[in-house]
Amino acid sequence: MNSLFQRPIARSLVSQGRSDFCGADTVASFLRIIAVVLAFSAYAFAQAPGPSEAQALERNGKLAEAATVWRNVTQRDPRNAAAWASLGLVLSRLQQYPEADVAYRKAIALDPKLPAVQLNLGLAEFKQGKLQAAIEPLRAALAADPQNMQACTLLGLSYYGVGRFKEANEQLAAAVKSDPGNAELHGVLAQSCLSAKNYSCALDEFTWISRQHADSAAAHMLTGEALAGLGIAAKADPHAPNVQFGLGYLYWKMRQYDEAARAFEAELVGDPANSQALAYFGDVEMKRNEPEKALSVLQKSLQLRDDLQIVHLDLGVIFTEQKHYQEALAALLRAQKLDPAQPEVHYRLGRLYQAMGNVDAAKEEFARVQQLHQKEEDSVADRMSGQKSSPRP
């Protein structure tokens, strides 16, 4: 007999002489029950919170609840790459980085081209201090979007942190170019360049830092580190390109002109056509009150390059003292064109116009000096307060 009729209700119906009819009726009843159960399950599944509910919870700042919903979504649909990525992002915002890593990696395994997941994974690894692990996803993120400066910066910092300085320099230089006012990035790039023995790069960064933040702790610390690093390099290989120039430049910044002169001379022994070494050596000679020596060296530099402002400024000063006013005027106007925002150029022009009897032009230049100094004071105030100064009347 059919197993269905082994059940008590079926046996009861059979005993009443209605087995065939009631057996069919019982099957129909069971089918209706199954349909109800399946319909209820489908209803319950449809009512379970989904992506839209999770996103609403995120917008309301309920991140823990949103994470729970995203977990449920991934359990129901474990091949939903976007859900895994969203779960990783919420977990990252909760600073649950190890769990976020797992979610991001599952999303990448399902869809490697899903936007922003590689960057988010790299950022999560970076925030945990796992710099080596951060490199691969950050490289992938940058390859997908070469203009993404967040990926570029994080990759550069990660390379720097694991001691891969040459690769760090490339990424950090791009980051600095994109954000030229970022002093922290300039500082890291300077350190990385020093570590990579790329002294030209280190000096460029040091020059920027010393001009923008001359009295900052970072500038003084970098000066000491640069002197130490360049001093060691100079002893190891005195004729290495730009090493002696680097030492000379740092001594020049510290106004230790005798030491600077020796370093510049040593650089010129190995590279007589180094226009920058000639320019700064000429400036040192002028500051040591040797105008004739300075003039000879500066003119050699000028023959090699016409775009070094320090050369034109110093020539203007020397020609003014020698009362060669037209030569002085040409030199100072060229210096002004190269850097119109340098107060000393306008001051020297003012003095020259005074000597030439052009009182009105002198007043204009001295007024410009005051404006530039005021602008610098405002800039310092802005940096200290973190706010923009109110415009002055």
C-alpha cells in the first residue's frame, strides 16, 4: 500500500470505505501545505533587509547595524562582489581592519575590476601598518587609475616605509607635484631622496622647505640629517656628483661661508661647468667681501645658464656698488622677472633708483617690499592658526 496511507489519518479514512477518494484528497492537502510553506519562505526571504536598507543605515551612521545587514546579504548571495566590497568598507569605517581585509579580498576574487576595492584594501593594510601588504593592492589601484593621487601617495609612503626608496621617490615626487604646498610630503620626499643617495632631489626639497618654513623644526632636523648624510657620502666618495655642492649649499644656508666655499670649490674641481656651484660660490665670495672674485665666478655661471636668479641679483648688487648703474639695472630687472615675489630684489631696485635719482621709482619699489613682507607675515599667521587671515584694508 502507498506509504501515504500508513499515516493514522489515512487509515481512518480507509476504514470508512473512502480510501481511493480520500487518498487523492490527502495528497492535495499535503501539496497545499507545501505550497504554503514555500510561499512563506519566499515571503520571509523577500522581507529580509537588503542593500538598500544597509545603505540607509550607513547614511544614518548606524554602521554596526549596516555591517550586520551586509553580512546577511553575503550569506544569502556569497558571489555578490559588490556586497562583499560594501561590507569591507563599513568594517573599515568601524576600524575593524582585519575583517575588512577578508571582505575586500573576497570581493576582488569575485570581480578584480570592481571600482575602488583595491584602493580600499591598500588603505586598510596601510592603516594597520602592514606596508608590504599594502603595496600590491595600491599598485593595482594606481594602474587602474594613474591619476589617483591618493593611491600614488599611499604607495609612495608604503615604499618609503619598507625601505624601497628609489620606488618611493618616483611616487612621492608625483604626489608633491600634485600637492605642491604639502610640507609633510616634501619632508618625506627629502628623507627618501637622502636615503636613496639622490642628493639633487634632496637639495631641491630642502630648498623648498627652508624657503617656506625656514624656522620650522622639520627644516632644522632635515638640515642636520642632510649634513650628516652628505658628510658621510663626501668622505666615501669626494668626487661623487653634487655631494660637495650639497654640503656647500647647506653650509651656505647656515651662513657658514668659509665651509661653504671649500665645499663649492671641491665640487668645481670635479665639475668645473656646474653652474649652480659657480653661482653659490660667487655669492659666498660676495658675502665674504670679495667683489672682484665674486664678479668673475658669477659671470662664468651666467655664461652657462641665464635663469639663476641669485646670479643676476648678486651682479646687480656688485654693479650698483661699482656705480655701473645701467648694468645693475639690467641685472636686477632680470632677477625680478625670474622671481617677482622676492623682497630683496625690490629692495635692491629701490636702492639703485635712489642712487640714480629716480625718487618715484624708488618709493614704488620700497612700497612693494613692505607689501611682500606683509604678505609673508599673513602667510605665517595663516599657517599657525590654520585659517585664512582677514583681508587688510
